[in-house]
Amino acid sequence: MPRRPSLSCRQFRQLHAEYVDGYLCGERTEAMRAHGDDCAACSTLDVSVRRSLLALQTLPTIEPSADFRERLHERLELSQVTERAPRRLRIQAPMRGIRWGLASVVTAASVAFLVLAAPSKTGRPVSPRPAPTLARASMPAAPALPVARVAPVLTVPAPVAPARVDVVNYAAQPAESFRFEALPGVTAVRRSPSMLASPSVRLQLASFSGQ
Amino acid sequence: MRQAALKLEQAKPLGRAQLEGLDDNALVTSYLGGASRAFDLLVERYQTRLLNFVYRTVGDRERAEDLVQEAFVRVHRHLARFDRSKKFSTWIYTIASNLAKNELRNRSRNPLVYFQTMTSGWEDEDRPLEFEDTNARPDDEFDRKHLRELVDAAVKRLPTHHREVFVLRELEGRSYEEIAEITHCNLGTVKSRLNRARSAFAEIVQPAL
């Protein structure tokens, strides 16, 4: 006669949810049943859990109030109106790539020009090593570069680039990465907590709201 | 091809009967393709379920309605970014769950505490007196009403983390994997919490059965 697999009380309790829901394999189920036959405490637990779960069927289903849909439609309309307003502040994600791409091209062109224009002392071709100071000078200053013409519409002065990147990164994030940190009474939450932490972004928002 | 499909959907407005036959993800596609009724249908499908889930979690019916509405607003706002390879129900439940948890977190910081959401440990002195009343009347309706109240109170008394898993499993019928995704826990934690929640629930309710 084959020996039935045995479990400890601890194992019985750990596996109990799956046992009740029928998710255990045949051998495990048999082991749980065998332990229940042998252990009064675990058997009592099993019976009491099953019976109490049946009592859940007495719970009534709560229906939404009569004006639930009407109020929801009002909120949706308000949300759409609110959503349109802050868009002026947001830099569209593709613009970031265009700006940095143009900046890279301008930098490379500046370096190449200087290298080719500079006379070589030895007569040998000069390897195009970018000079650090020159690279800094060619870093994009927003008002001076052509990229400023294609800069997104901002109603406030642009902050330093890293802060702007924070804004853009947020706008490009997929919905699943949002943490829906909700507070009662707060609406139109398109701002992530990390974005609000950035002082320059707070300044942007404050300027926009006229504070 | 996707654009062609969307254009086709725009060209032929779907009737309500046709929309009702679509699954959730297809409704999302239809809505984004211009079928405005599709979102109403999603609301209709989930409003009661979400309301019951959130109500059982936060214990306040009015607030639960506000939170469910907020969940729908957020779904509507981010619908275009929803990954349709995933389950819509998991997504919307996750949003509702996060809102409910934030609500409870804010309440715990607020000096005005809602009694329904007090989550004390399993101490005998915390049990309300009416549960110890063993004078059972023969009237069946009274017994059923009493049991309903008992069960309702027992669910509310569960610790927040256990209650959430318990409600999602026992009342909403979510799978362990879905619960793990909604509550941002691993599978082992879900099973452990479910075990504890069931034991705690049985401990309260069993004497009355």
C-alpha cells in the first residue's frame, strides 16, 4: 500500500488558500486531505474557513447612486477642459530629440571648422580633437541657437536643460509607470511627484498659475 | 493596417448591440476610433464592481463613489496610452486600488478618523458587543440581516492589506496573479495575506454560523 505524503500543520496553513480554491495538484491535494484527517486543529480551520466564505454570499451588492453617471460625465467634461490648459507648458517629447540632435550637429560642425581652419605646426594633418572650452562655448544657449525658433511654446522663461528634461521625460512616460498619487480635492494630476520635487518646475508652474 | 482598421471603425458607427458584444480591449479600440458610446459601456461594466471593491476597502459609500469616479476620469485621460496587450480590468482595478489606498493613508494622517476604517489588530477587547449577543431570534429574516451585518463588519475589520486581497479574491473573483499585479505584491505575499484574511474572517463570523 503506497504511503500517503504527510504535511506539517505549518505547511497545511501555507497551502490552505490554494487547497480551498482547488489550485493544488493531485498529490498535494491528497496530502492536505490526509493531514486534515489526522489533525483536528487543521481540520477545524478548514471547515470554519469554508463555511464562513459561504456567508459572504449574504453580502448585498451596492449599486451606484442614481446620479452617478451624470456626475461622472460632468467630471469628464471638466477634466477635458482642465487638460487642455496646461499643455502650453509641456514640451512635446519629439522636440527634445530634435533640439539635442541639432545641438550635436552644431557642435560637431563648429569643432570641424576650427580644426580645419587652424594651421598645423608640423604640416601633418591635425586630428580633430575637440577643445573643452570650445565645446562649452558651442553648447546651446537657448536664445542664440536656431533651435530656439523651433523651441516649444513656453509662457515662462526656460529653465536649465536638466529640469526641462524632467518635464519631457514625464510627458513621454507610459501610463503604466504613473503612480496615481491622489489627494482629495486635487484634480488634473498630470504632474508626477518627482516632477513637483524639481524647484525649476515648481517655478514654471507657479509662473503659469500667476502666483 | 491598424490605421485602416480604425478608419473602418470610424466609417461605420457601431450600434450599442454591437458594442456590447465586444470585450474590454475591443471597446477601448472602438472608443479611440471614435465610438463615443464605447466608454459609456466600459463605465457600465465596471461601475458596480469597482464601487463594491472600493467601498469594501475604504468603508465609506459616498467617498467610494467619488474615488470610483476619479478612477474613471483617470482611465479616460490615459486611455490612449493603455497597453491593449494587457487586461483592461487589471488596469482599472489597479487605479482604483491605488486611489483607495491613498484615501486610507490620508485618513490615517487626519485627526478625524473614520470608525469604519479603523484597522486594529486581532484583540478580543476590540470586538463590538453586538457580536457577542447570542440571543438568536427564530425569525429568518432577522437572522439573515444580522448575518449580513456581521459579515459586512467582519470584512471592514480586516487589516487593510489583508482586506484588499480578501475583497479582490472573494468578492471580485480576481485570480492570484491579477491580485498580485493590482496590489503590487508577489504571488507568495498574496497567498499569505489571503490565508490570514480568511482565518481572521472565519474567526469572527464562524460563531454566528
